[in-house]
Amino acid sequence: MKQLSGEVKCDNCSSANASGFCKDCNESYCKECIDKHKEWSRFSKHVILGLEEAMKAPTQSPIDKEVASHVKTILSAISGREAEIREQGEAVKEEIRSFLKSLMSSLQDK
């Protein structure tokens, strides 16, 4: 939020005073830019707060959200890989047992 002499300026056009704040973009916008922001399909589901409400509300930066998303993806991949490794480990144990049984059997036959 750009603040000049007590007024918050629009982060997009920088010429008008901001009237709202997009929680998703973490930026302040003037009325005209808010209207444009809502028109674009990519931003249509973004949450726009009034400035007073935005100043009181805790914010999470887009970077924090992106990091959290990546962490979830990584943890999910690790969890899946861990299950694969356990399954493969059990299969390897079974192969070793089978090989040892075969070896013991052939040694006893001699």
C-alpha cells in the first residue's frame, strides 16, 4: 500500500486514491482499477476489501500462499514416494527370503 500524506494511492495506476484492497494480489486499487480487476476472468474470484477493513485484517502475501501451495505439493509427493519405497522394500525382503530358501534347499541336497 503506497501511502502519501495519510492517503493510500492505487498500486496499479498510482494517480488516484485507493478505495479498496485485493487480498489475493496484496495491492490497493482505486474504484476504476477495482472495476477493471473484477472484469478480468483471471481475477474475478479475488477478494476485494474496503480500505478500512483491509487495514484491520491480517494479510498473507501471494508469495506466502505460493510457498504454502508448493509445500503441500512436495509433502504429498514425499508421502506417495514413501509408500512406494515401503512396498518395494517388502518385495525385496520377499525376494531375499525366497533366494535364501532356495540356497538352503540346494545346500541340503548336496
